[in-house]
Amino acid sequence: MTLRQKMLLMLALTVMGVVAAVGWTGSVRVRHVFEDIDRQQTEMLVGQFQREFNQRGADTAEAVHRMADSDVLKRIAFDLNNGGDSAPYLTVALPLAQEYRLEYLELVAHDGSIISSLQWTARFGYKEPAIGATGKPAFLKQEDLPDGTSEIGVFATRTVTGSDPALYVVGGRQLDAGFLQDFPVPAGTQVLIYRNVSGPFDTHNFAASADALSAAAHYQALVDDARANGQNAEGVVYVTGRREDSMSVTAIPLKAADGNVLAVLVVANSRRNMVEVQRHFRDIAYGIAGLGIIFAVLASLWIAARISRPIEELARAAGQVAAGDWETRVDIRSLDEVGALARSFNNMTRQLSEQRDRLVQTERVAAWRELARRLAHELKNPLTPLQITVENMVRAKKLPKKQFDEVFKESAATLTEEIENLKTIVGRFSDFSKLPKPQVVEMDAREAVRRVVKLYGPALEEKHIELGTSISAEPLMILGDSELLHRALSNLVLNAMDAMPEGGVLTVSAVRAKEVARISVSDTGAGLTPEECERLFTPYYTTKQHGTGLGLAIVQSVVADHNGTIAVESVEGGGARFVIGLPLVGNAHA
Amino acid sequence: MHRRFVISALCVCLTLSAAARTRPHYGGTLRVETAGDPWQMPDGIARRLVLDTLTTASDTGGAQPALAVRWESQNAGHRWEFWIRPGVHFQDGEALTSDTVAAALTDVCSRQTGVGAGAGAASGACPWRTVRGVGASVVFISDSPVPDLPELLAQTEFAVARQDASGAVIGTGPFRVTGFANGALTLVANDDCWSGRPFADAVELRTRRAVRDQWLDLSVGKADIVEVPPELLRQAEQQHMNVLVSRPVDLLALTIAPEGWFASREMRQAAALAVDRTALYNVIFQKQGEVTASLLPESLSGYAFLFASDRDLDRARALRGGATTAAMMLGVDDNSSTMQLAAERLALNLHEAGFSVQVLAAGSRQTSALALRRVHLEAAGAQAALDEMLSRFGQNGAGSMTGTGTDAAALWQQERGVLENETIVPLLWLPRAWAVGERVRDPRLLSDGAPDLSDASLEGAK
């Protein structure tokens, strides 16, 4: 990943992280605010319900009280208490309830047996326990009906005025959808009453408006919880799969005097507003995040222009320097750290270039000096005997002719030999100076190795040097000059022979190493020191007493002309191993 | 002298007015209102006025001649021959013949075995196998002996009727139908009726009228005879209405089909023991009629008290055991609010014994294992009454008769044999009652509680 991409990613992540944090915080805060609003609204509605309930209870109690004080009931009480039959009053509850606008009404004798019941006429004679609440405030009561259902109502119980023994009036009004119709419910809020809590959950037991009933089935879990535990149950109910259709629901159990849950008041607040605000918040956050990313891209581009490009340029220039182009310069003119780095880089490359030039100059001078020294040394050897021989010949002039002839004959032989020696030295120098360009053809490198092995095999035997070969079974096709390669390999073999005067093992191998034909010549001689390894390929450098020191230089030159490499591996006392790598055909450069 | 003259004149005037008071007059239109269908039992007022039966029931329980003048039983009651009264004509002038009678009775039987039997009609088939006209008589052949065939033939369902070309019902009764308009069926007197011309010129019969409306019409003089349900008798008397009350003629009974949870007799017995007849009698029916566990009223059989009618809730629970029954339905064959109330009360009684019972809504066509029925009794004789009740409950031929038709012990045994099965639980015997207006002279009821309109006359009729 480039610096520019990293910076872009960092900026983008930073912006997105900040926006996400702000968005999440805002969303949570919005939710808390709306939950608080829901809670307050629910509390308000519950309080209102309580007031309405109390008001209805008071109205019911008032109606029952007036009925209990009416002449009709007083007459009935008088009749019953004077031995009258209660049977004629079986259906008296109906007109009385109509007159006092009650939905439930029972006349109950002093022993608790029902005389007349509006809601269940056939229950005459059965006991009505509600007379125990005589004189108390209105209470919630579940009333069983002939069809097997139950209804919840607000009831009050009074004794008929002046009745002794008492004749009771138990009257009530139903807690149904009509009760809720007068309820001021804010928009988005539903209020329902679940009645008949004794049986399994049934949506038909809800009393509410038609709109509220459509979602009633979804409140089952909360209603059952409130029924079972007698405590408020709260939760979020999803009417459809969409969040905006979810409701924040509170189920409040309505209990009778004995603590039994008779009904459940359900207050459901729509979460649509909250969801929409959250969505709006989120959309803004997404928008800001999007803008932030765009900003991050632009910023990263700008930063790239200011920072990463110079660094990339520096990196590219460093790569060029590493590849050998020491003339590389970077054109960065800023005054900041990057500019200082660029100036330092340019300075460094300039100095490297100058130092390289000086080094080349120095090496050239050194090479010339070395060449001159070696040349002087090489030439000096044959020149000294030449000089001596000539001096002997001058001195021998004074000798008798017969002795002079002998001296002359020996001196002439010596002169001839040394002149031949000189010619050889000069010839080698000449050869090295004008090493021919290789005439490359496609050839099998193994043949060059086999030719050298075959040529020097007998000589190795004479010198008690064991020969070991490892030649690849597959062809090692290279582009090469067989003569030059033969010459180079011959030099390496001769050097190896010179390194083992007492005998040893010479190993020659030719194998494939990836895309290179690797030819190695190793001996078990005295080995080379690290300093010798460094200078081994320098012209005229030699560790031998004799020789021009050009052999390995020639080998290196031949290998270089074949676009190959040569290396030496050696430890003092452990022999030496020369490894030539020549590119195989297909990887060879023209 | 003068004083003597005045006193004598006064005595003559009083005598004359008294004589004028006791003699019925012809004329006038008798206005009758009912809540039910005038052609269907139990009242069947129109049916009774337009049609005649071969016999009629006497107050003592026997059979009296009507369209048949005499009869004879042969072959130990397997064969009966009834001689048709001569000179009787249908209201369209056609003579009454034995063939006509046989055809009419055959038609009655075929309707009973198929769809179309009216409320209160016999739920079983006719007691004879064949009926045919032979000369001036009608011969009945039955597989089993029918010792009380004359009493049975007095029932209104065996009235002799024809249909004219237009499909109208033609009979030999004292009145004939002339039209139906504005909810009122109009019948005019049959001047050539074999039993004599009725006193009233016409009868206007308003049907399907609520009891409260009938009472209102009576109070304002728009009706002469209206119904008084037994549970309103006390109220009618409190309102000083002129009420005619019959003997107990309607049996309120709970029927239990021997199927499902009630396949076992113990369960049916438990249900029977759970019923509280006293509450029904004291409160719902306002102490009218009599509590019973018998198929016949005490006044008819004399042994009704032998059947225990007390509630035994503990034994009912013990018989039911711990079985948890599914909800059962209790049907009511009468849409009246009183019957619905009685059914709800029975449901409560059964609930106390551990049965889960739901009362079917009025008008529901759903079948139910339990049913509260109100069955009307026409026969006046004990054996005929028992046969009639058994027929009404679909128990034709149930039990066995070991003695004569008048043997109370045999009747009791026969009835006990039926009731032991616990598929019929008699609850109450109820009377029928009618409130009569001031215009009606000498109103009286027939033995089965229906008003006798054929002999009714109106005050001030000319």
C-alpha cells in the first residue's frame, strides 16, 4: 500500500469514525429523549385513565346510591322484609338499570342471594360476594355472562335506604371501548383495555377503537406478562417488519380489591417520530460521512502533492542510484523537512559521483601503476640475464678464441632464451589488451567442459591429481564462443593444478541452476585468503611465483563478454572453488 | 194497591233482564290474538275452528263422538272401525265420506313421518299401519294393539282436512277461512256446520303478536281473547284481568340424547339430579303449575308424586365423577325469553354438578345433546295422555303395558320404564291461560287449555 493510499485510508477512517461516533451518540440520545417522552406520555395517560376511572366510579356510585334511595326500591325492600315473595321481582333490574343508565345491576337479599340480575337473569338465588364492598368506593369487578364470556366493569354497592334486613343494590358500568372513546388520546398513541383475563389470550377481549384493534394481536406477550406477574410490562412491539411501525408499549394490570388482575390497560406510543428523527440523523451522518470521504480524498490528494510525491520521487531516485545511475538528482525545492531531505540526497549523490570518479581515477592510476610495476617486474627478469650475458660476452672478448667461442655460444643461447621470454611476456600483454570479441553461437556448455577435461586429463594423472566431474544429463544451451570459453576454463584448470603441487582432487561440474548454466572448478589446494579473493581478478595480480597475473583477468573478461558471472569461494587451507554462471538460451542477452 | 203494582212490575223487569242476560246472542266478530301460528299446535286456534276430528276429548278423559258417531274395537285393539256421521259436508259443500277421512288421515301420517310436522305435533308415526274407508266407516289396522285409539283421534293433529283447488284448507268445522290481511286471519261462521252454527258471525285472528301488545289491545278493547303465559299469571291477576286458567297441559322437560358424554346412563342420571325444579317453579314460572318428575300431571295420573323431583347435587357430582366434560350445548325449542331464561337456569344447575353447558342462542339451528322442550298435552285420559306424551318424545311403543288402559299401576310401570332411561327429565307441568274481555260471554277452555271459540258469544251482539 502506497503512502498516498495509507493517508487516504487514515483520513477516511478518521472522518468516518468521528461521524459514526457523533451519529451513534445522537441516535442514542434521540432514542432516550423519545423514550422519556413516551414514559411521560404514558404516565400522563395512566393518570388520566385513573381520573376517568375514578370519575366513572363516582358516577356509578352516585347512580347506585340514588337507586338505593328511590321509592321503588324502598317499596320492594318493605315488601320483601314483610314476607313478600321475591319471585315477582325477577326482572325488575331491567327497568331500573335503564332508568339509572347502568349496564350491570343486581338486587341482592340480605343473605347475599341474588333476587334480580340484569346481566344474568338466571342467576337468581346464587350468592353475590360483591355485597362485601357495601359503602366502599367504586371498585373493579369481573362479571361473568351467560354466554361464557366475562366483562370488566366499575361497580358500587349500597344498601337500600331503611331496609332491615338489608336489601343490596350492586350496580356497575362496563369498562369497554365506549369508556375509551371519551379518552383524549394524542395522535400516534393507542389505548386499549384487555378484559376477561382468565382464559387464554384472545384479541376479541380487547376494547379499543378499530385502528388500535388492528395491532392488538402483537401485544400478546406484554399482556400475558402483566397478567402473570401483576406488574407493569414494557417493551417495543413491531407491528410490521418496519421500524417506523413499531410501538413503545406499556401494559398496566388493573387489579380488583383482592389483588387479582382483572384487566390490562395497554398504552402504545408510536415510535414513528423517533425512527424518522433517527433516520434523519443517520442520513445527515451518512451525508457528512460521504462529504468527509470526499474531503479525505481531496485532502489526501493535496497532501500527496505536498508530501508523498516528493517522498516517492526520493524513493525513485534512490532506486536509480542503487541501480547505478549516480547522476540522479531530485527536483524538490520546498523549504520543509522533505526539501532538506531532497537537498541532502542530491548532495549525497553528487559526492558519490565525485567519489566514484576519483575512485575510478585512482583505480585507473593504480591499475596503470600496477601494470607498470608488473611490466617492469616481468621485463626486468629477462633483462637482467640479458645484461649479464652481454657483460660476460664483453669480458670474454679478452679470452682466447676457443674460450670466447664457448662463452659466446652459451651467451647466445641465454640471450635467445631470454629474448623469447620477453617476447612471450609482451605477447601475453598484447593478447590481454586485444582479447577478441566473442563470436557467440548456440552451443552446449557441457562440450566446453568435456573438452577441457579431456585435454588436461593425462596431465592431471601425471601430477597425481584425482579428477571428479559432474556434468548435467540435460543440455545446457548457451550463446557462447567455444574457443574463449575453452581458454577461460583452461586457465581455471591450470590454476587449480598449480594450487595442488603435491596432488589432490580437482572437481569440474556443469549443471543447470534455474536459468543459468553453472560451471565450477574446485581444488583441494591451500586456498585463498579473503584479501586474495578480493584482488584475484585484478590484472597482473598473482599469488604464484611465476606467471603474468592475467589468467583470471582473462577469465573474468571472457565471462563478462558472455554476460555471465564469476565468483570464488575459498577458505585458507580448504581449497578454492571458482563458479561461472552463464545464462541459458532464452535468458541470454544479445 | 199501587205499591203492590210497583213491586210486581219491578219483579217482572228484573226477571226479564235476568233472562236476557243468560241467553247468548248470535252475531259479532270475536277478536282473538296469539303469539304463535294459528294453524300449529299447541293452540292451533284456526285449526280447531276450521277442522273437526273423528272424536273429541271429554273432560273426564274419554272420547266423545264428533265426525264419528260410534266405534268398535276388534281383534284386541288391532282393528278399529269408526262410523262416519252422515250428512256432514265440507265448507265447500262436498260431502264427508269415509274415503275422504281415510285420505285425510293418511296424509296426516305421511306428513308426520316426513318433513313438515308442526310444533307440538307427534314426533313419531301414526299408531296404525293402514286406514281405509269401508262404506260408511273408516277402518284402522295396526300391528300393535291401540286400546285408546278413540282418545288419540281426538287430538287436533288428526283433524280431517282437504285442500281446495286454490290450496286453501277446507274442513267441516264451525268456521271457514275467508282471507288474511294486515296480519289478521278472518274466519266466518259456517252456517251449515253439522254441530250447529256458532254464535259469533266471525273470528278475527291476529297472530304472531307479542303478549304485551295483546294485553294492551285487550285493555283498550281492541281484542277479546289474549294469551297469558303462566309466568305472567300473577301479574295479570294483579291487573285484575279476567283470566281463564286450564289444568296443567304443558310439560316442560329436559331431553338428553344418549350420545357422547351422555351415552352412559349414570351421566344422564347425574344431569337429571342436578336440575333444580323448585327454582324454575318458584321464580321463573311464578309458582304456576306444578313441579313434576312425571310424564303425566298429578291430576291425570294420580301417581305423579311417586316420581322423585328433588334435587340431589351431591349425588349428581358423585355420579359424574371426576370426568372433565367438553362444553355441551343446550337447545331450546321455543324462542320465548322465558324458555331461554329457564334454559340458562338449567345450564347453571348443570354447571354446579360439573357439566359445562352453553345455551344455544334463540333461533339457532345447531343440534344439541340437551334440549329444553315444552310439550303440549291434548288427551284427557291417562293412557291416551301417556301414549301422546311418549309419541311427542319419540318414544312410541316404549315400555310395556301389562294391564288395561285404565290400570294406574300399569301406567306407572310403563312410565317408570321410560323414565328410568333418563333421556326425558320432566320438570314442570304448566297451565295455559287466557285473558278474556268483557264482551265475551261465558268463556271457557277446552280440556287441553285452548279457548272454546265455537261456543263463544259476544255481549251486545245483534
